[in-house]
Amino acid sequence: MKKTISTLAFVILLGGCATAVTKGDRVFITPSDSAHLSNCKMLGQVQVDASIGGLWDKNQQVMEIKNRLRDAAAERYSEADTVTHSDLNVGAWSAPDAQAMGTVFKCFNN
């Protein structure tokens, strides 16, 4: 019983830590077809590891991938304020692709 409780507590803590944005909290994330991008300056692209299948449910996986994109955009481009994401290919029975691509923009205060 003690081992089960310890394992459950570890999984809950792991899940709580996994979705935290560390550096990218100032970066807005949007789909790549957003009308929001029409007046933005493109800065470049970022790629993140998205091979996290089996660790969380699909919603948590998508949130983690988006947070990784936000962090990568902030780390690589100091003036970044927006990042778009590619299709994450997360289906009911499939894990995300191994890599996720994002395009980084400066959209605000141009």
C-alpha cells in the first residue's frame, strides 16, 4: 500500500511539473493559420523534442509540446512574442510525432 501511494504521489508531482513554462511565459502560442500573424515579422523557426507518448494523457502531451515551443522560441529569439505550431498529430490512438516545429514571430510593439 505504501509503495502504491508513493508511486501515485510521484506521478502527480511529475505531471504538475511537466507543464510549467520556464522561459517562454511571455510568448503567445497560436496555430499557424491564425489571422493574428498578418502584421508580424517572422524571426525564424524552432524545433523541439515531442516524443513524450505514454507519460500523460493527450491534452497534457499537447500542453507540454506547446510549452516546449514557447520556451524554445524565447531562448533562441530574444524579441520573440509569438510562436506558431505545426500539426501536432495527436490522435485518439496515436502519440505525437517525435519532433514539433514552430515558427517564431515578433507581432506586438512593432
